[in-house]
Amino acid sequence: MLNTTEVLDNPFEGWVTLDEASRIVNRDHSTIRFWADTDRITAYRIGNSRVRVVNVEEVKEYSEQANRIETPKRKRRSGSSRNE
């Protein structure tokens, strides 16, 4: 039998909604949803609702990793110049 004075651990500690996560890492909520939809981060639905939660530390880590990915630089064309 459960002791009513016993405090249970919060099973959702460290988990936030997609909107909360987007505010924490300063990204659009659609970006967080895309990461979850493409399994870049772990997300769980709460019951039968449309609400999904993500691990806030995982989102922060992936967001930092995504910031480090450099966009390839365009190569300059060699050869003739328009100013010649």
C-alpha cells in the first residue's frame, strides 16, 4: 500500500512541451517539431492528446550541435571576369 506522506518523483522532470522547448533554445516551434518528427530528438505524446514532450537537455544539446554545423561556402568561379 502507498504511504500517503511519501513524495513520489516527478516522472516528467526534465521534460517540456515543444513550445516550451522552443522558447528555451530560442528557435521556432516548427523546428523543434521537425527534430522530433525526424527522430533527431526524443519526443513522447501525453496520453491521447496532441501534446508532446521532449527532454530539455537533449533539445539544448542538439540545438548547440545544429549551430556548429557550417553551411558550405560558395566557391568562386575561376576564369573570365565580367570586368575584363
